[in-house]
Amino acid sequence: MDLDLALRAEQPTSTLENLNEVKIEKWDRSYRMCLMIMKHSISEAFKGSMIESKSAKKFLEEIEQYFALNEKSKASNLLAKLVSMKYKCKGNIREYIMEMSHLASKLKSLKLKLSADLLAYLVLISLLVHFGQFKVSYNTQKDK
């Protein structure tokens, strides 16, 4: 169906020597379909901020630039969440620790690596007072 023709190829031009009416017609149809599909997929809240573009490729590039993630803010949010986590005795303690580990791995993917020791201390700090014996037991062990 060549729906993605406008994304793969530049708009063909027509000259007096070389009439590419079929190619131009296919590209124009692909362009209209691509824009219609992309605009239909975008949330209503963002449609007003989008600029009309001459090509589907440029439209995608504009969307990418407009909604690009800021890695610093994402890392900051993840780190703040990790540091402020507190175990509330709801659910399994293992799942809670795995959630903290998952946040640490997300930070690692953003090139902010936390050591295993630091993660262990963050887990210990976030536990409630009635885990005091466990904390003491961990801190008195020779092995890490």
C-alpha cells in the first residue's frame, strides 16, 4: 500500500523532461495518509501545539524535538523517588526491595550508577523502626 512512502522517500519533483505524475500521486497520497494517522494518534491536548509540515518526516522530527525527554530531569526524578521511598508494611518486603533495585537499574541506564552497597544502605534506611534488629544484624556482618 506504500503508506510509509512519504517517510522513506523525499517528495518527487516533476520537470518538463521527466513527468513523474504516478510517483507524485503516490507520494502525495502517502503523505496525506501518514499525517492523518499521526495526527489521529496524538492526544487532543497536544494537537494545537503542532505545526503543519510539508513532509511527514519533518513532522515526526518536530514531534521528537517537542517531546524529547530530558535525561537529567528523568534521572533527578528517579533518584528523588529512590531516596524518598519508605516501606509501609504493605506487600512483600522482597517486592519492595526489587522495586528499589529496579529504580537503581533505570538510573544505571541513564549513566548514573549506584553501587550495591549504597543501594543496600538506602534499603536499610527506608525500613521502619521494627526492622531494627535486622538492620543491626546486617551492619554487624563482616561480609558484604
